[in-house]
Amino acid sequence: MIILLGVVLSVVFSMFFYCQAMSSGLGVKRWATAGLMFGPFVWPMFCMKKRLKTYQRFGFDCLLFSA
């Protein structure tokens, strides 16, 4: 039962990171695989990568309001 719960949670986190990567313009397969393998522990790394991608796109001096 615990193994089944682990598999279901892995698939859920894989789909979550797939959708988040698609909306952020990051590598979809890479983040879906990371979500499948590591689950919620990938979230801080995902946020950092998304922020770095934004900085590379617009620069460090640009102010962005995200609503």
C-alpha cells in the first residue's frame, strides 16, 4: 500500500512539474523526470532556475510585477 502511494505521488509531482515547466518556458522533460524521481524536493531548485531564466531574459536591473 505504501509503495502504491509513493508511485501515485511521484506521478502527481511529475505532472505538476511538467505543467510548471511548460508555463515557465523551461525544459519540460527534464523537470517532469526530476519531479518523478525526487518529488517535492525539486521545488526550490525549480524556483531558482525559473528566476535565473527571467534574469537572463530581462536583466538584473529590470523590475517585473507578476500577478
